[in-house]
Amino acid sequence: MQGLLIINAGSSSLKFAMFEAPLAANALALFRGQIDGIGAETKFVAKDVNGATLSDTVIHAPAGTDLEGLQQFALEHLLSWIEAQKVELQAVGHRVLHGGEDYSAPVRITPEVFATLESFIPLGPLHQPHNLRPIRMLAKKYPQLPQVACFDTAFHRTQPWLAQTYPIPRKLTQEGVKRYGFHGTSYEYVSRELPAVIGAKAQGAVVIAHLGNGASMAALRDLKCVATTMGFTAAEGLMMGTRSGTIDPGILLYMVERHGYGAEELTRAIYKESGLLGVSGISQDMRTLEGSDAPEAKEAVDLFCYRAAREIGSLTMAAGGLDALVFTGGIGENSSHVRASIVKYLGWLGARLDADANAQRGKAQCISTPDSGVVVAVVPTNEEWMIAHHTSTLLG
Ligand code: ADP
């Protein structure tokens, strides 16, 4: 069997999914899994299409292997495991953080494209080098294997200048300090599915809320992005699992001046110690917080919903109205409490939820009442399928 391998690589983890080629509409992955703990105890887990475990093992690289060697080792393990499943790679699609200003669509990787993608590393130093590493390793091992990059930023290239520009010295803007926006593959998938779920309203003013560990929103008109909450980095916008989202830049200066924080400590505070985890002091996980009786857990969830609703206000202005609000991502697809709390803030717009529909989880459907002033819907995202689709399309 021939397969399309989808890779989402981080510094210490690598998520993968395999789709049968040629790709069917709405195909489920033949298998999927992840390698975690690269650099420490490295675990390899793979599950089949029904969620049954195919492999769950700790893998050991030779002692003394450096981080890059360990990443290579993890990829090699995956490739030989795939071979043992009797799947032959037809192509590989990669989730890549940054396409800069150059790429508004996925691209087949050539040495020239790869060099351009490397030049975006300063724009995303925490992700871009890790996203690119398996591309380089695979190109070296299998020079003929087609590889495709799908960018988190691409969907947002349609934002007008006003939405992209920060009020900072022009010199920085010229260097590329702009709002790029992320989660683009998820927005693209959801916007593709949306007309089938809500009909003609999908072409109007729509806000999609991708609420997961990382969380962002995008405002669309005619299914094209006109504004988004994430910015130059994925730290801006909504309160997230461990990220603060938008805060007063003066707080960063305060941490530097008052507490002597350097870049590393600031990064940790903003990316790893804030958000739901920081406010609750309990967990970054929405399910855990919803199940907790601690007042701090409730405060964290309340703040998450309030901040999300405020951002919807801002995006409504950018979209010139609000015909539909669409939830996706782990929290958006599964938490009826979060959806209800956010929609309650939109009561002044006449937004009303159908309680029975909202109580369901993970189903693409409209969850507002017929008389609601705003159509509210849930559309489960599927970033891997979207990358597989682009990969097979670019192969021709
Ligand atoms: P990531 O950004 O890592 O892809 P996900 O989109 O998987 O994250 O979302 C993870 C979040 O979804 C976690 O906060 C998790 O608690 C939340 N979540 C998953 N299922 C539920 C549920 N049934 N109720 C509430 N929250 C849920």
C-alpha cells in the first residue's frame, strides 16, 4: 500500500499520521501516533484507525547521542516501523510554522524553498528549526521523495495592512515584525467544511474560535481571513493552556526591572507558566479545571471565557459584523460549558444556544436556536487530513 505521511515535529516530540494514497475525501488516518520525550526517555506510541494501540515502547539511542542525533534516531525508528507496516511512502507533508510573507499556500519543497524556509527561523525560533529538521533528514535519505510544507501562517496572508501592522517604529515593521497569525491549517479545514454545516452564512462575517492548548481566533469574510488574534508570535491573543495571550507590554518591563528576568525567564513565564495553569495554579488542562471544586479553577475558566468573548468583540468589528461563530479545537469541540459561557456574552447580539445540541461533543453541527441572532456551530478540525490533501494535490 502507498501512503502519505504527515509530520508535525517539535524539539522533543514528533506527531505523525499516515493516510492511504490516493487520499479519499474525509479519509481517516490508517494509523497515527507520536514520539515524545526526545532528549530524555523517548516513547514511541502508534494507534490504528480505531484507536487500538499498535506500538507503545521506549526507544533507546546509543549513549552519548546529542539532541540532533536523537531526533534523527526517532525519525529512523518511525521510518522502519512504517516499513514493517508494509506501507510505502509516496510523499511526506509537514506542518511548518512559518511561511513568512512569501507563502500564502502550501509548497513542494526544493532546495531553494528549503533555504527560504530556513531564513524564517528568526521569526519562529522555538518551532521553525524543529519543523525543518525532518525535512532535511528525509531529503538526504530519500532525495526523490516528494515533500510538502503546509504553513500555520498561510491562511492569514489575506489580512489587510491594517490588521497586519503593529503601531511600532516602522523600521521594525520593515524587518518583518508584523501580525502573521497561526493555526492556519485548522482554519482552512474548518472554513472548507463550514458551508455544509451552516449554509450561505458561511460566506458572511464569521469568527472561528480554535480553542485547544494553544488557542486563537480568526475573522473571515467570504471564507477569507481578515483578522486574527495570534500575532508576530503564537503568544498573542487569547488566554491559553500555559500562555498568557495579550498582556500589557509594561508587565514584561516590570518583570525585567523588578525581578531581573532575562529572555529565558520571560519566555518561560509567558509561554509555560501563564494562562489556565498560571491563573489556577492547578492545571493547564480544561477538563481537569472543569472537574475541580477549587475557586481558582473556576476563576481560570471564567477568565478564559471572558477574554475569548472580548476578542470576539474585536474580531466582530474587523469582520464588519457577526453572522456566525464557530468552535473547534479540543476545548471548542468538547467543552459545552466553555461554549455556553462565551456565547452568553454575545446575548446582546441575540445569540442563543440550543442546550441539547450544545450538550453534544465533537460533532459538526449548528448549536444555536433557529431564532438566534448569531449562528453558532461546532466543526471538529482535522489538520492532518488538510495537510494530506495539500500533499496529494501538489503531487499532481
Ligand atoms: P493542542 O493545542 O495541544 O492540539 P487540543 O486541541 O487537543 O490541544 O486541546 C486540548 C484541550 O482540550 C485541553 O485543555 C483539554 O482539557 C481540552 N478538552 C478535551 N476534551 C475535553 C472535554 N471533554 N471537556 C473539556 N475540555 C476538553
